Amino acid sequence: MKHSPILAVAALALLAAPAQAAKPPKAPIFTASDYRTADPQNLLVIDTEKGRIIVEMYPELAPTAVARIKTLARAKFYDGLTFHRVVDDFMAQGGDPKGDGTGSSGYGNLKAEFTFRRGPETAFTPALSSQGQEDGFFKAMPVRSQSSDLMIMMADGKVPAWGLWCPGVAGMARTGDPDSADSQFFLMRGFNDGLEAKYTSFGRVLVGLDVVRSLALGEPPPHPDHMKSVRVMADLPADQQTRVQVLDTTSAAFKALVAYDKTQHGGSFSVCDVQLPTLP
């Protein structure tokens, strides 16, 4: 049977046609059901001259540190204190009644909570795995831990995990003694892996990272910014409370966001590249 010249030409045209480039993925669009409402009992509201900062605290990761911060906020200890050490692209530190890094609260020092134990019940969403470790999120906190595969080898069925020092993460300041944290805390302005598993991370800024980055620089700053008031959200009068919603990191929408960010950053992707949207 002879081949049809028309079919032959069509076949050649198909072979010669250039392959279509894959369309770049579109940024995910979120709906109201993709968000969770942060517990007002674990929201720290820091009002400054530059604006409001709202930190979500995680007693599941650092219960002693969170309890101390709440105690001091409820005692109005932080009101009027300064951010006495602010380093560009690093962090802003405050909470010292002396304003020079040497003061204390009088409540005594805290035991270090550099790591916590992560088990199957922990609401952890992995985003990146390499060399026996997993990077992901517990709520809005970026976390690194040993691989989940190692849980079966542990007596308690859990693996060690610790917060990663991405922008917005809140940590307890200390001296060279690991168990010397007290009242002073710091808010990350940039990323720093040198702090990993060496400082207690207790929360993350959900609202006001731009405020953190606008605080006056210096060690100390010539004209430091003050904390006008620091309160637990649930303690504020009802008409002053803010309902804070953040993308649920256990949702399918979050996984789509991670997949999109991976395409944008390629091999350089880290969990610090994931920007969690908040409402309002």
C-alpha cells in the first residue's frame, strides 16, 4: 500500500513542530476556609511608636518561655521599655528594664528550650527533606527536625525538632549561659542559621514585620523605639481585640503555596521563602 502524500506531509509537520514550553505555575488563590484563627490567648500585642506587632506564641514548643512572656505582659512589665539592640538584617531586641542588656525581671532565669520532641500527633507539615532532616511548619513556625522515619527507633516515638530563625521568628535573649533567659526577647528582621538550636524560639510575628524592620538601628540606638504597651490579646477589652487569621499550614492550599514557591526559587528554596498570608 502506498502512503498518502498528504499524511506524509502532516507527519513531517508534527515532527518538525517545536515542543510547547511548560506553562509556569500560577500563584495559588486562597479562600476563607484556607485560614485558621489564631488563639487570642497566645497572641502577644506589642504597640510601638512605629505601629503594632502581633506575635503568635507556641507553648507546644517552648512552654516555659511563653508562660514567662505572658506573666510579664500581664504585669505590664514591658510597658515603656525600649528596643535597645537593633541590628540591620538580623534582629531587634528589647525587654530590658535597664535598657542596656544587663537588666532582669526579678522572676529568675529560665531553663533552655532550644529543642522540643515532635511525634506523629504534632501538626507538622513537611516542606523540604534532605540528609535525614525535614524542614516544615508547625502552625506559622518554621521548624527543622530529624526525619519522621526515625520516630520508630525512638523510645518515646518522637524526634528532636527546633525552630528555624526566619524573619519574624521570636526568641529569648540570653547570656553565654544556656539557662539565662529571663525577660529579654528578640524579633528576627532577617534569617540567621547561626542561632539554630542555640536559642529558645517561642513564636513568630503574624502582623507587623514591617514595623519590626522599621525600628531604629543601633546597639543601643541613639533614639530607641519604645514599647508603649505589651498585652496578651485575650486580655484586651473586647472592642480592642483583633481577630487574626493566618493560612493554615495543614491545608491543601498551603501545600500548593509551597509547591509554587519551590518553582520560583528552584534549588535555593528554603522554608524561609514561604510567606504566610494573614487576615486582616
